[in-house]
Amino acid sequence: MLNIVKREPRYGWGLLNLRDEMNRMFHNFFDEYDQRENFWAPSVDIVEDKNKLTLTAELPGVDKKDVKISIQNNVLVIEGEKKQKTEKKEDNYYRSERFYGKFCRSFTLPSELDSEKIDADYSNGVLTVTLPKSDKVKPRQIEIK
């Protein structure tokens, strides 16, 4: 399939214009190559409030049984695999852009978290990991006597 490429008119071919044109072609050549082509990792949001951190990861098409979560030395690791459905040999794909394969994301966490109370929920392709803060580091008011 051909792409329509807008051509900008060139005014003269001085050395600066030639350099700019070469830079543009070099830049466009590498922009065409999607560096994510052989790599997939879930997008993640981490939100903090006064009582906890909440990590939300998008895992569309990943089965719950194919996801593992672990924590060691304040590093939370989420790993799993998005499995490709078996293709039929007679299927003629015109284009296939979905990513498949194993992934692993790791996050260094603050030491103030209570790792014994971490909770994880997986629903509709979204993983939510709740990481409560330890009671000894939660903000509190100190009464003056």
C-alpha cells in the first residue's frame, strides 16, 4: 500500500538547503520504522494519595492467569504474556498491527509502603494494584501540649 507524501517545494540547492534536505530524508527514513515493532509493554499510571499508591496497567487481550506480580526489595514486577490466537493457514492477513509476546515492567517503590497489604484486581483488561502506605509514615497532626 502506498502512502501519499506531501512534497514541499525547494527553493535553490545551496549547501544549507542540501543539508536540511538530507536531514529530512534521514529523519523520515527512521520515522517509518516503528521501534515498538518487536516489543510490547503495557501502559501504566501510578497515582499517589495520602494513604496509598495505585498502579493501573492496561492489559487488553491478556488473560488473568498469564499475569504475575511480585515484590522484592521495594521493586514491584509485573510480568506476563499476551498470547496470539492460532492463525488458520488459509487466512490472508492484509495487515496485522497487534502486539503479542511476553512483557515485564518493574517499578522501584518508596520504602514507606506496607508490602504485606498489597492488593491486585484484574477486570476488563485493566490491572489495578493498590499499595497502601505504612501507618508509621502516614501524615498526621501532632497535638501541642
